[in-house]
Amino acid sequence: MQRRAPGTAGGVCGRQAAERGLFVPAFPRSTTTSHTAIRVPPALSLPVIETGFPRQLHPYWPRLQDRTKAWLLRKRLMPADKIEAYADGLCYTDLMAGYYIGAPDEVLQAIADYSAWFFVWDDRHDRDVIHGRPAAWRRLRTRLHAALDSPRDHLHHQDPLVAGFADSVGRLYSFLGRGWNARFAGHFHDVIEAYDTEFRNRTSGVVPTVDEYLELRRLTFAHWIWIDLLEPSAELELPVAVRRNPAFLRAALLCQDFAAWYNDLCSLPKEMAGDEFHNLGISLIHHEGMRIEEAVRELRRRVEGCVTEFLGAEQEVLRYAARLDDGTVRGAETASAVRVCVRNMRNWFSSVYWFHHESGRYRVDSWDDRSTPPYVNNEAAGEK
């Protein structure tokens, strides 16, 4: 694999950005970027994000990109030819590097590897549905639960997806204390079970109602996981009272709801082509009798509402942080961590937005088969 020189914005995403007039540097002393002329389809365009949420990238990003690709290869999560052909263009590391600004390099690397694993897992789940592999899915589900509770025991599992999960989770567990680890594990056990619910829905032809879908989506999108990861990025496990503060909780959930619903808006053609039932737009069409154009408008209304509500919640969190800074060392540390967290909640809006317009994951019209992403492995790994 050809490596980029440190401090340069290389890779397919960087080249595509440059070609479109999008300047995405990864300067060692600056994470600010500017957008000038990227083409966003009108149905997906959100001017409030483009003008009010400047995009940032962690300065570690160029090395992050290369090291995550090397990790995917070392852990056999993607074949070498698919990594070479598609990994840069999928822009997985760009997404995380645009969110967890200020995280120590080793924390961001662990998060990026875990996030790349998550995308591969999502693709395996989809292929198990499409190819009718319920036994393979049940085995994987059981193995992931076990690896989450004892990652060291699964580092050399025969299924690369289980071994890669154990490696990434074990690294994430090393940054904070047992309380954070237990919380993260509990949240991801819920994610695995939500994926099982989705598997059963899809294999039995069940389209969830809008309310059912919204509840399930917070789990399949792993809202609580990405919120949990704000803390190692800020290098502090937040007190329970802070995590449960209404303004902090509202801001955190709004940035994740935005991400999940904007993903639904952008992936609607991909998921309709792949006989997927789990998309807010599909639930609106199926249960509310909307035409696709009406469903798109409703999705836009919801994602724009998240932005508006976040701006109010963000100010409340900043006022709360000022109250936490009570003159004590602990108060100052907690207030600083809260400010880092809310800044990164804000970053999620721009990072998710631009990711969806740069990543090859959503360019369904360019695939030879609209129901089969070219970057996936259709085999049920670990079954030999």
C-alpha cells in the first residue's frame, strides 16, 4: 500500500474533495477546514450545516487513515484487494476524525478501528439477511456477546469479525475505569440484540412502525456508544450527574438522532434497492401512506429540527459547564471535559453531513448491482 507523507490530505476522499473544490487539509497545527464548491444534491443539502457548522479534522487523520487500513488487513476484516480498491473511498476514518477532536492519538485510533469494524459488521449482518443465513447470524451474535464480556479470550477467534471486535473493544477498555467499561458493554449488548431484532424483522418481512423504528434506531445506530466515546476522547469519565443532566443528555441525543436520520435520508435509495425495511423513510412510506417525495420532505424536516434544537441545548450545556467550574480542581476538570464533549457533539453534525457526500458507501448508482455493494465480502466468514 502506498503511504502518504505525514501532514498531507491524501487518499481518495482527499482527492475527491480537492477535485470538487473542498479543501480538507490535515495540518499538524490546525484542524479547521473550509468548504467551497462540493456538489450536494438539492434533496440532501442542508445550508445550515454548510454555513453554521465548520468542519474539522483531527490532525492525526492522515496516519489514522493508513493505520486503520493496515489494521483491517492484519485482522482479515477485508480482503487486500478490496482494501486497496475501496477503503480510502469509503472514508470511514474521516468520519471519526471529524468527530472526536482533541482525543489522544491512541484513543482516536482505537475508536477509528472500532468504527471500521462496525461498518464491516453491519455489512456482514446485511449479507446474512440477503443470503438467508440465520444459523450463521445466531452464531455471530452469541460470539459477539461473549467477546464483549471477555475480549482477551477471543483475540484469536477463527472468525475475523469476532477477533477484530475483541481487539478493538479491549483497547477501548484500557482508557478509563471499570464503570465506563461496564456501561459501554451494557450499551453494546443492547446494540447486538437490536441487530437481532432487525434480522428477524427483515427475514420475516416486518416493516416497523414509525414509533417502533425510532426506538430501534437509537440502538442499531449505537447512539449510546458514540456518546460514551466522548469521555475517553475528553480523557475523563464523567460523573453520573453530568451524564444525566437534561441539557447534556438532550444535546447528545440530538446530534445522534441527526446522524441516524440524515443517514436514512441519504441511504434511502441504497436500502430500497437492497430490500431493506429499516429506514425512517421506508416506515413513513409503508405505515403512513406517504409517497417517496413526501417521506423525503419529512426526513428533512426532522433532521433540520435536530439542528435547531441542538443549538438551544448547546448553550444550556455551556452554561451548565460554567456552573460546574466552581473553583475546585475537580470542578475545573469536569467543566473542561463537558466543554470538549459538547464541542464534539457539534462536530458530529458536519462530520456526518460531509461523510455522506464523500463516501462511496452511498453511491449506489455507481455499483454494478444496486443491491450488492462492491466492497463487501459475501461469504459467511468463520464457518469453515
